[in-house]
Amino acid sequence: MQEKTHAERMKSVLSKCSTFYNGSTEIWEQNKEFVQDIVNGKKILEIGCGYNGGLSRLLLSMGISDYIGIDINRTAIEQSKRLIPMGRFLWDDPIYIISSLEEPHIILSSHLMDDTIIPDRGYGRDLIRAISEKTQKGNHTIHWSGFYKDFYQYFLDSGFEDFRQGLTEQFRIYRKK
């Protein structure tokens, strides 16, 4: 099968997802103690980083070794690149970037696993499947959102277990079985 061009990937993903959410880091600050041990020294890939560098500042302060932010909103990526030069920000289809990873990364998102952002449930399943394929056994993936029940189930069906440990209902840490 021939690989899609960047333009073809963006046209496809933009037909399945919304580009208009600019989340906050407050929920991550509130759960920092649960996240710190998981991300310290690790490479991080943030899906849907949005404007202002996403979680890059917070994560870099927590001792991560590398940060990549992905978004389907070109303006958000351009602004993040200007604001946070020590991060890498990519305008592309998250599934493509995840599938291209050559080294393990902790994959996380804010307010992405929600049908207002990903109304195409098939794309949501494919995205979680891609996350699962690149997450090594015993490693974690972290997501905050107004989750819908089927997104929880997609993670469980993709080889993850809920590793919440008393976090809020919308802030989920999953560990690969």
C-alpha cells in the first residue's frame, strides 16, 4: 500500500476530528504527583497539544528527556514552536506520527478522547490501537478528557488496564498489560 502524502493525511484527519479546543494545564497540575514518576526521564508525545506549547512547560519541569507535541491545527503548532523552542511541535495526523516512532514514548492527551473532538469513533479506535501498538508492556499512557464510556472500553480492549489510583474520573492513567 502506498504511503499517503502529508496533505492526504491532513485532509483525512481533519474530516474526522475537530481542531478547536484549547485545554488547560490545571488538571495536570492537580495530578502532578501521580504523573511525576511515570514521566520522569521519559520521552513524551502529546496528542492535541494545541496553542501555547500544550503541556510542554509542565512536563519539561518534571524532568522528561524529550517532548513532541502533535496537533491538527497548523496555527496552534506555529504558535507553540515560537513560544517553546526546546519542544518539537508537529502538524500532522497523530496516528501517522505514533506509528512512525522508533523509540518508546509515553503518549498523553488532554481533552482528546471526547466525541466533540473525535466524533468519528472509528478514528478514535484506530488512534487508541496505534497508542497500544507503541506502548511497551508495563508502560503507561495518560489521558484527561470528558471521556465517553466507549473510549474507556477501547483502551481496555487494546491491552491496557486502568491504572487510575484514585484520580478524578476524567483523568486516566492506563498501563499496558
